[in-house]
Amino acid sequence: MTKPNLWNEGENVLLRGVFDGHPVYIQSARVVKDTPEETVLLIWPGAECMVPNGYIHHAHDASKWDRWHETLTNTLQLEKFIWHTNRFLILLEPEKFYSTIYIWEAASDNFLCYYINFQLPFRRTRLGFDTLDLDLDIVIQASHEWQWKDMDEYQRGIRAGGIRPDWVKKIKEAQKDVFARVEKRAYPLDASWFNWRPDSNWSAPKLPENWDKI
């Protein structure tokens, strides 16, 4: 197996959502850790992103924006967005159909929750990492109480044909892994990163000129 080219701590990378060869969202991030077994990325207020304008303008009423209609008809329009409010520490593991995210409110530094984001396994690129958000999420409190999130959006994506049957099967398999970790309070749902804080010298990550080149 070829050893991957790893990123260095502090480097500016992109975490992109890609569907059928087209970027559908882009987040700039800084690398906290990158090994063959685990990649950890940081997104915090000030980070530059490109997100669907429907998401921006209907953020408080998602029912007015049909992500999958725009994605499947190639009418999705990306708009620059500056990340705000929360700090995300995103933990990626090779081949897994989900990421684990630690979320803090940036201003207060209060830990809000763990967040399981079901997504395609990431692929390394010259700009960072490509994946695709598959809508379904789990919010897990520090006490390990949990609840589903965005189930309606997930089912809408399945009905529209954007979320494919083989992906649904993989997500079901991944849920077993997630709930085993919740039950055992196993890494990374074990507070391992609770006390981690970013380097005070890091500036918010930016988008390179070629952010849309696949």
C-alpha cells in the first residue's frame, strides 16, 4: 500500500464536499494532526468557506432550500461565507462513513457537544480532503445522551436519489460502530480533546484561488 503524503500541523487545507466531480461546499481549515490512522482539522470563526447560497439565505428555515434538487440539476450556486460562532475540531478516520466533531462556542470556550456527521469516506487531494455530507447526524452530549439530527433531510436525499442505496447501507453499518463507541465511551467520544486549544499564533484559514479545481 502506498504511504499517503501527510500534511504538517498548522497547514491551511480544504475540506470539500464533492458530488459527481463538482464541489458543493468548501471549508478552509488548519491541520491539527495528520497520520495514516487519523486526521484532525480545525475550523473556527474567520475561516473562509464557499457554501450554497440557498443554505446562507434560508439557514433559519431549511425547508425552503432543496439541496438535492440543486445538486442533481447542477443549479447549485456557491457563495463566499465566513465561518462564525463555533469552533469545530473534526476527526477523520480512513474508510469510515462518518466524522466525529468536537464543538465549542468560540466566544465562551464552552464545550457544546460531540457531533457525528455521516459522510463519504474522505479522499486525499493536493488541496486537502474531499468527502460528501450525507445529511444524517447524531448530536451527543458530554454526558453521552444523544439524539438524531436532520433525519428528514436524510430521507429527502434518499427519495431524490442523491443519497445512493449503497451509501445508505454503509451508513447503517457505520451506526453500529458509532453506538458501540457511545456505549463504551470509547475514543474519540472520551473527552480526549476537551482540553486541546489551537495555537494562538494561527490565523484563520483562507481559500486558495484554485479552491474549485477537482
